[in-house]
Amino acid sequence: MKFSKFLIFKIFFILASSPFFFNVPKANAAEEIKITYSIFSRTIKLNSLKSFAKGGKSTRKLKKILKSTGSPNKEIREVLNKDFEVPITIASKLVYSEIGNVFLTRLSSIIHPPRANDDRTGMLALRASVIQGINLGNGKINLINFFEAYPTKTVILDVSALSKVMNKVESISELLTFFTNSPLEKIKEN
């Protein structure tokens, strides 16, 4: 009887003090997007981008960045809010497939964590962001959910690498159509 009371007290003490001794850091979510172009960079707070996407309100800094794109705000908001409905099981199959690995590895040169020294780190972050973004969107993903689900505080968006890819592809819509329809149909059939 004495032994069991002592054991219960010991277990309670370990559980109560574990946050102090085993301080496991909470997984981060992206708070800002750092847009880099050559030696220049600008940082956008994800909250300001989210409020722009939802209601059209933007900070002065965000207005300057958006103006530099040369696209109307309405068009940018449509791109940010465009939902892609993807069942999480299919998305999981896709991002863990050979084609998914190749796509994520190439995409990791454009979107990656701040101190990623290799493609694999960026690929793993992208994979986590896609799966968690679909989870946040209840079976749908858009750019805002994608960035909210990114596992680091800062996301690097490399415009130089993006322009190299864009030179090979005629339009973003062509790229999105290819990667959202073609591979998904093949996976749905399997």
C-alpha cells in the first residue's frame, strides 16, 4: 500500500514537472514570408497577407509589394483564395510518390526554410505544409492555408528561382492545371 502511494506520487510529480525538464518546442507555423530577389528582400507578415486575401485590407508595405507585381489587387486576391479540393489520402499518395518527390524537390528551390542547406529539408517542409494545409482547409487547400501550415516561422520565396521556372512554363494556370489534374487522376485510379 505504501509502495503504490509512493509510485502514484512519483508518476504525478514526473507528469507535472515534465514541461520544465523535457521542454519540447512547439511546432512553429509560418508568421512571415520573406521574398528574395538577388540581393534584395522584403518581408510580408502572413497575417497582413491573410487579411488582404479575406477582406482586401492591406498595410502600406504590402501595398508597395503588391503594386510592384503589376497585377490588379482583385486578381491577386483570387489567386490567394483559390481553393483546390484534394482528399488528404490522395494528397498524401501524391506527395510521397516519385513524381511528388521530384516536384517538391524542384519547388524547394523556390519555397524553402531560411537556413535550408539542401533540397531534402525544403522538400520535407513543403510536404508537411501541403498535408497540414489540406487539414486546415478541411479537404481544400489555398495559398494562405499552405503558408499557415508551413513548419517554420519564416518562409523564403525566391523570385529568381521562380522566374527561371516561369520562363519554362507559359502560364501559372497551365502549371496548376498540369499538377492538379493529371497526377491526381492517375492516383485516383490506383
